[in-house]
Amino acid sequence: MKTIYLIPLLLLCAFCNAEPSTQAKINDIPTPEEVIVLDKSKHNIYTWKVDYEIENKLQNRILAPKGFERTEDEKNSFADWLRNIPLKAGNPKVKLYNGNLKGNQTAQYAVLDIDVGTKDLQQCADAVMRLRAEYLFANKKYSEIAFNFTSGDKCSFKNWAEGVRPVFNGNNVSFVKKAKKDYSYTSFKKYLQIIFSYCGTYSLEQELNSVRHLKDIQIGDVFIMGGFPGHAVIVMDIAENVETKEKVFLLAQSYMPAQDVHILKNPTNTSLSPWFSINFENELITPEWTFKKTSLKRF
């Protein structure tokens, strides 16, 4: 099971395996023959996936709803990186870290083509941190890769790459130079294992900044409820209605046990699914969690 530091919280991100709040209607995603390729470039770097089909980039696979256009974002930004992330071909089932199938196969619209690992670590908040860290690593922004442990102690990749390692003694954390300098992707993945083990929704929620108004939502924002249990989903894309200026967005999640990161269906509006509108009432209902309007945060 996932190791959680300080508070006997095995449940930090966790208990994300609660019963789904509602079941979404199964909608088939487009076949390769039906895909309309909008972006034929591969200007973004996805370090774990050297080669992939352009047709399987998110924005090529999931078209904006009728009457909507995708928002414009700076090339090579986090938003641009997320909306062009490769998806697995077809309509695969969500698998757990151990290769078993997830019990609920009705929540996903598509599955991201990114590994989940072989340990029960990359759960909900972990997947959010993984995507953020992967973008920064791919763009060599090493000094920006840093997350807080549940204890509040910051653990940065730059220190890790310089050979500094966290040492745990009860509720205390110290950092000691113990290894050689190593900025490789292998070293980065080992760093993430520590982050996944000692961080979670509780710590991530505290270090993110609140977004006061839903109309200001951006790609890369996170709906998060830190706690025991808690959950987090990340905004992967945004489109805007040409006439009304209403915004809609796509969400992705992992869950507990650790599993494939996947694009969520909209269980309350199957005609709009997998897009969600910002014009929801007091709660954002996703297939396996319900968030409050005040749950929107930003890195």
C-alpha cells in the first residue's frame, strides 16, 4: 500500500476508491478514421513517450463541442503541453498498477498514454504532480520542480539531482548530501517515487493558489479537496462558446488504487460529455467525486 508520512494516513489522497457518485453513460470515442487532425506538429516533449501518432494527441482526438472554439495558449506552455498530450489508441480499459482492470470502467472517455508504474503510488494528487513535473522536466525547468511533504518540508528535484536526499526521523525530515549529481530521467522518476510516497491531496491543496472565479479557469488548474479521504482532478483543455463566451473544460484523474490516468466523462450532461461547463450550480459532479466551486486551485 502507499506509504504516507507523519499521520497514519494511508488515506492521504486516498479512499479514492469510494463508490462512484453516479454512473456515466458509455460514449465511444472517435475511431482513427473519424479523427480530424487539428494540430500536425510534435513541438512538445513527452519524455516517457518518444514516439506517438499525431492523430492520438488529445486535441486531435477530442473535438470542441459545436459552437465552441479552443482557447489560445502560448506555444510550449503547460496548457499547450497538456492539450497535446498523447492518448492511448482506441477506447482501452483502465488498468491498475498491477495490471488488473479497474472495477469501474464507466468513468473514462479516453486514457492518457503515460505509465502508471508498478507500485500503488501514482494515485490522484500524484498524477497531478506527475503531469506538472513532467512538463517542467521536459522543458528543463528543474528549479521549479518542488513539492511539499505532508510535514510541510519542501523537496525539490534540483536538490535531489545534486545528490541531496531526505532523511526521516519520526516526524522530522532532514536533507543530506548522499548521492552523485544526476539530472537524468531515471533520477527524476526516482524523485517522483519519493514525492508520491510522502505527498498527497492534503499537502498539495495547501501549496496551490485559490482561483476565485470559475470564469478565470485555466488549463492546468486543479479541482482538489485535500483530506482523509481527498481527491484531485486536473483541467486538461478549455474551449469557449463563440457567442455566449461560456467556457467548457476537460478533466483527467488517477484514483486509488493507482491506475491509468484518464479523461473523465461528464455524468450529468452526456450530450456535452466529456466536456464540463463552468455553469454548474454549487457542486461539480464527476463520475467518482463531487467538488465544490471553491475547490479550484492553481500552481
